[in-house]
Amino acid sequence: MTSVFTRIIEREIPADVVYEDEQVIAFRDIAPRAPVHLLVVPKSPDYADVVELAAGDPALLAHLVATADALAREHTGGDFRLVFNTGEGAGQTVFHVHAHLLGSRAGMTEESLGEL
Ligand code: AMP
């Protein structure tokens, strides 16, 4: 089944896109849990979670992480959290691999992580 993220990539539904290249797209989470809450998403629909991505295309995972780092320098001042919910029991709701990039220019503490 087509994921909501594929529909965003195909521009079938709107999103606040902050970055895009041939391999990944990044947009603001619709229900932010931090002052900066971006989703960094490989365009390929082939990987349901980060374990599949790491096994199937480690270079794409590395590109996703490098993209998150570049976006954090732009949006949070540099430091960030990268969260990959993996499995329903961990709160994953969209089975098209994505990283939650969380941060704040004011800094974050353990307490400010929030529920994902
Ligand atoms: P997860 O629960 O880890 O699978 O994360 C899915 C995330 O996608 C949640 O944080 C949702 O708020 C977010 N989300 C779902 N639909 C949209 C959408 N149309 N635009 C932006 N973010 C979305």
C-alpha cells in the first residue's frame, strides 16, 4: 500500500518541504514534538524501517544521516536527536522508513524529548 510519505513525495498531498534531492526529502512533522521536528525520508518505498534500510542500502542510510546533520546546522544550530521508531510496539505508525530530526536552538534536555 502507498504510504503517506510516498504521497507527499509524489505531491499528492501537501507538506512543508524544507529539503529535497534525488534520494531523500525532508519536511516538517504535522504534529511536532519539539521546536524543530523534521522528518527525513528516503524517496524509495522499498524499506519499511531503519533495520531494512541499513541492510539493504547502507549508503542511503549514511546519506540520510548526513542530510539530517546539514539540516540541523540550518534549523537547530547544529545539535540534534535522530529517532527511528522501529515497529508498532515502539510507536511506528508509517512503515516507510523515516528519521525524526528533533532539536531546538535553545537546546534540549532529556525531559524535552517528548513522546514520539
Ligand atoms: P512514526 O510514528 O515514527 O511512524 O512517525 C510518523 C510521523 O509522521 C508522526 O510523527 C506523524 O505526526 C507524521 N505524519 C503523519 N502524516 C503526516 C503528514 N501528512 N505530514 C507530516 N507529517 C506527518
